[in-house]
Amino acid sequence: MRGKNALSIMGAVAAVLAFGVLVQAAQAAEKQQRPNIVWILAEDICPDLGCYGVNALKTPNLDKLAGGGIRYAKAFTAAPVCSTSRSAMMTGMHQNAIGANQHRTSNKRPLPGDVTPFPLLLQKAGYHTGLMYSKKLDLNFQHSSKGLFPDGDWSKAGDRPFCVQITFGNTHRSWHHYPHNPVDPAKVIVPPYYPDTPLVRRDIANGLEEIQKLDASVGGVLSRLEAEGLVQNTLVIFIGDHGRCQVRGKQFLYDSGTHVPLILRWPGHIEPGSVSDELVSAIDVTATVLAAAGVGVPEWMHGRDLLDPQTPKRQYVFTARDKMDNTHDAMRACRDKQYKYILNLMPERAYCQLNEYKEKQYPLLALLNVMHIKGELNEVQDRFMQPKKPPEELYDVVADPFETKNLAAVPAHAAELRRMRKVLDEWRKSIGDKGVTEEFRKGGWPSTYPTRSLDQWEAKLAEWTRKLLGSAGGPPPAKHKAGKKKHKRVE
């Protein structure tokens, strides 16, 4: 009898041990299945890459990344400036829904309700979360950078899956000329809302040269993943934090301010060489990361999982702009695959009202102001320089990709105007958009326009002309001493 009991006990112990081994094996398999995540953010760029059909520059590393994964042709950020756009991506929520819509918010508030930044959700699931290459977060809500990304380089992850966020900032102003890897100004595309001058072409070329430098930096990250044997189980994301830093780009809701490159690569899960024409919001990347990590997409989140075939496709993407530094303005927009509707909530203010950052950093702003005051711009170019904005704008982005023909007052497009207006109004109500208060309307930097006299703008233009055209394309980037560079907070 005692022998039978002993055997029974031994059998039970063996069963428990076997179960423990199975549990450990299952947990190890689960860890192995959960992907590492490398989220690369490029500052201030539109889809100006070779894989998007731009032939004036060379981006072999990003082209190769797209060839190994999926490229989204219609990806848009929720806002046209860094802090509001990044706040949206950090939470998967539209910035106006979480009180993070005022760029450079000084009195930051906690996130509402259950809204939680995605790195904290990943940490609960056992992920290493870290920042690499740059410490930039730039968020408009109360947070701890160390709390969100405490772990640093992925080499410190140990046996945990990792999620690192990498920001490359050289595509932010100011731009430099790289004589060893130049872009020919004669080959760049000049949008019809700019005059075609040597200064304009040189400035656009310098921006593209910065993208070539960015491409080399991304190549370094991809090479390291390959060298360390991490490619197969790593989801790589490349996206811009908003559109290009040019007049009528950054800070505005045209495609040039919100249309960004988006590339995802995840071997075994994404068909190489895929291209998607579906509408995508940058907040969808947040949802996709959580779903890929096995966390799931929270019910409160606005973002959608891009890799789930059961997820409904977007019929519209929505964007919003509010305060920029101390420039007070407000705009809302919705876009489908053919039409863009913009609601200007402060039409009494000029598009080009005072913004110190732009007046210090944008060569073309000086040129446009001089030519506007002198009456030298054509009708399309001069429209953006007017002292007031139209209350509504409607564009057929298929027939008019540069958004130069406002159809809001054209009777033939009245039905589309009503449809898009209704869609935007319903979206604003759904997210609790508070619009514009009278206090906000009257505040900010002076709205006097033009912001400078002709003499002052001509002096500024002469300065930019000497800088960009007087030294074979402008100054090369400054050489930095080796060592740790302190991250500077920038616009």
C-alpha cells in the first residue's frame, strides 16, 4: 500500500514538473513570437523618397525597406506640427480629444480617463522600452520621459522583447548643402504655389539632400538589425512626424503639411513589396504596434490595426491645427481619396501671420513676402499671402494634387461641400472638439499683416540669397566634436 502511495506521489510530482516545463516552454515560445519593434520617426518630411516616385534624390536604404515590406501611399498625421502629432501617436488618439492640441503647451495636463501612452501598455506586457539616437518626445500632456522609455538601447533588453523609438532630426530646419552627395536643383519639382526661382530650387534641393542623409542614418539601424540577427522577428516602422517644413507645409492642413511616408516591414507577416492605397492615420501605427505585441487595441483608442484584415478601412482621415508657438489660429480638415475639406475657424487672420520660427527659418517666406508686396506673384502664388483666409476650402486632390483650386464656392461641387462639411462636423462632435474661445481668438502674437515692411523683408531676402546662392548652395553642416550631444528642444 505504501509503495502504491509513493508511486502515486512521485507520479503527481512528475506531472507537476512536466506541467511547469510545458508552461515555461509556452512562455518562451510566446516571448519568441512577440516581435521586437523599431519605430523610426523622421522629422518634417513628406513622402519625398525614391520608393514614392521622387527621382531627384537617392534613398536606397528606405527603398530597400519598402521592398521588404509595405509602403502606404496615403498616410497622414493627425496634426501638422511635432508636439501635437507626436501626442496623437503616443496615445493613438486625436490630440483634440485628449487636450493635447495646443503646440508648445506650458500648463500640461494629465491624460483623460483610461488613455494610456502605448509604451506603458507594452511595459505591462513585459517589453523593454527605450529611446535611441535622440531623446526627443515633445508631448503636450504630463508625462515622464524616463517612465515612458526607461530602458535605452535594445542591447539592454536581455531576454525581453524590445520596443525602441528612434528620431532622426536632420530633416528639421535648418537645412544644409552636402556637396559630396548633392541634389541637382534643376531636377526638383517646384509646386505651382511657389515662383520658380534659383532660391526656391536651391532650398528644395537642400531639403532633399537632408533626406539623403536621413536615408544613410536609417541604413545604419537596418544594418545593425541584420548584423545582430534580429531582422526576422522585428517589426520596423518608418514614418514622418508631419509634413515638410516649407511655406504652406508644416503648420497647415494641406497634404504638404500632413502627408507622410509610412513603411512597415515584418518578415513572415507582411508581404514584401506591398503597396497600400488605403487611407491611413498616423494614430493607426500605435494601434498596430499594440496588436502586433499581443496587447490588443484598447476600446478607447481612435487608431486601427493596419495588419488586421478584419479592421474596417478608413473612409476619411481627420487633421487639426491650433496654436503654433504663440501664433493663434485654428483649422480642421477631413480628407477622403478624392476630396479635402478645410474649415478655417479663424478666417480673419492671415495664413502668414507672425510666427517667429518660420520668419527665422524659411527662406521662401521672405521671397514670397517681397514679391507679394511688390505685386509680382501670380494669382495662385498670391492667394496664400492674403490678409484673410476663406472660411472653407474644398479641393479635388486627384485632379488638383497641389490643392490650388478652391472649389468651396463652385456650384457644381456644392454636394461634395455639404457632404464633407457634415462628416467633419460629426467627427468634431465625436471627439469633443472645443473649437475656438473668444479669449484664444484675441490672444497670441500680434496679427498685424504684413508682419514686416518691404525694406525689412528685402533685407531678410538678401540675407537668405547670400547664404543659399552665394556659397554654392549654402553652408555645409557644422562639424561636431565627438561625444554626447545634448538634445535641444526645437519647433
